[in-house]
Amino acid sequence: MVTNKSKIYLSSPHMSGHEMKYIQEALDTNWIAPLGPHVDAFEREFAACVGVHGAAAVSSGTAAIHLALRLLHVKEGDTVFCSSLTFVASANPIVYLGAEPVFIDSEPETWNMSPQALERALQDAARAGRLPKAVIVVNLYGQSAKMDELAALCEAYRVPMIEDAAESLGSSYKGKASGSFGRYGIYSFNGNKIITTSGGGMLVSNDQESLHRARFLATQARDQAPHYQHSQLGYNYRMSNVLAGIGRAQLEVLEDRVRGRRAVFDRYYEELSYLPGIQFMPELNGTFSNRWLTALTLDEREAGVTVSQVLASLADENIEARPVWKPLHQQPLFDGAAYYPHSEQESVSDRLFRTGLCLPSGTNMSEEEQTRVIECIVNVMIRKSSISA
């Protein structure tokens, strides 16, 4: 079907209107290259926002994970446990370092890492004398994982935790900011995230000494010498002063963006939750989700329509929507990697991939645009259900 209707994006950037003030300041002072006053200020302001001692601004969330693994001395032959239901960037840095990923299933109440699957994986690793160098826990679509249980397991086995909060800035677990629970936390400021620097990320920790080393590694690991000398492998991972200025303006409106995303979710819930077969992503008691993306599952037996049919109908109306992440243990890239399901009876991440979809959730969507999304879903479900009947 050809439509002349305007495009509705899944999660487009939403500027605050104050970005040019910081960009102009960078231009006026000629701080254009990586590093500068905005980088320093963004790191301070971000650390204060999420309640940690320090932060290092880098070029992407992926770079932040890579640096965290380097700080934990991950190397060839090591293993790293990682959530399976996530974007590939959560696990790619494991492979960068020659280590082996082991994937851990989700559980139903948060869609995030299953404590019981992690416990089985750690038990097996301990018996084999090969505990992982780290556990990467992902907070999916803004919802925090069961941090008490996961952190207790990591502590019991003395395995450091990296918290991938790329999608959950502004969320909290029992009053504590998402991303602040692990040895290291990482965030993404990609263009589709709740705040953006166009491209960028942040590594946070309460260990200031390790953050100092992260900055060293991220600046090509240049030794203290009057000439260019390098004794270790480094990376070109630091954020530019211009992008950090954008980040400072975006951070000022984070609370507004969280309220906006939750309002988008609330309207979808109000208008669609009555439909047969639809279940929205839960919000665990004691947690607060930024609802970065509104995610739901569709039981085709009850709904009379498949996820693929709903996605196709939305695409016909020039509306961008997506399935949930394809689990990493299903990805050809990681063929043969070990995987621990939630239970012998169920792989939760496989089920969520079959039945889940994400709706447009940007805070710059108009009410009319959200109405288009809602009406399209209602119409396709009613139409398909009447045909099947």
C-alpha cells in the first residue's frame, strides 16, 4: 500500500531548544576537538544525576562496555555472562577482547536477566573452575532487572557486574538510579535514546581510579611523555566537547522526557489493553521505568492476528514499529555459544521475541500521531479477527 501520510518514527531525537547555547559556546571558545570544558561539566553533572562518584564521557555505549571489560582485565579465553534479550552491542565487546559470551535468559516479571538462570550458570562455572570475568546485566526498554537478586549472586561468586543501562537512563530500582548498581554502569546517547548527543555514551563508577584509567585508554593510551609514546593498546573513544554540550542541554530536560515517555505508554495502555491477546511490558513493584519504548506482547490465538501482520499494517501507514530484540543466543554471529534458559520448560526470551513488538514512543509525537498508531492497531485486529471468525 502506498500512503502519503507523514512518517511516524519509533523514537526520534527530541531537542530541548537549549543545545545551541552550549554549541555556540564551544565554537566561540574554539573547543571543537575531543575534550574540553563541556566534557568535564557533562561528566560531573551526569554523575550527580545518577548518584555515582564519577563518569567518563565516550563515543558510544558500546565503547563504554568495551572499556569496562578492559578495566576488568577480560582477555582471550575468558568467559563473560550476558543477557540474551538485548541489542548486539551489549555482547560485541566481549568478542572484541577474544573472550567467550555465555547468554542468560530473561524472566517474565521484568523481561530482563533471570536470577535462577544466572544461578545455574554460576554453579556450573564454579564446578568447572571457570567463573566468568564479568556479568553484563541489561535493563531492557527502561525496566530495571531484579537487581537485588542478581547483585547478591554476583557478590556470592565474587564476579563483578556491569550494568547496561543504555535504555534506562531516568529509571530507578527501589529509589536508586538504574545503572548505578554494578562495578560499572554504561549509558547510550544514540539518536533514538531518551536523551541524545547524536552519538555518544557514558561509563560510570564509584571507583574514580578506574575511571581515570578508562579515560587514559579512551585517549589512545598515550603515556606521560614529551613525545607521542604508547606502552599499551588504547582507543579513540573520547566524546567531543561539542557533543558534550548537546548532552548538557539534553540532561536538563531528562525528567520531562521521562514524564513524556510514560505518558505515551499510559495512553497506549488505556486505549489498547482491552484488546484480546495484548499484554504490556510489566513494571516490577519497587521500580520506576522511563518507558523508553512502549513494548507489548501479542498472543495470536487470542488476538486472531500475528505480530508480523500488525507490523505490516503499521508499515503500510508509514508508521515505524519493531519486534523486540532477537535474542543473542539465536544470532548467527554467536552460533554455538552457551545459553541458560529461565527453566527447563521455558525460554522466556524466545517467547518474547515471537510475540513482542515495540510501538512509536518518542516524546515529540503529537497526540494525532499517537492516535494514528492506536487506530491502525485496533483496525487490523478487528479486521483480522472478523476474517478468521
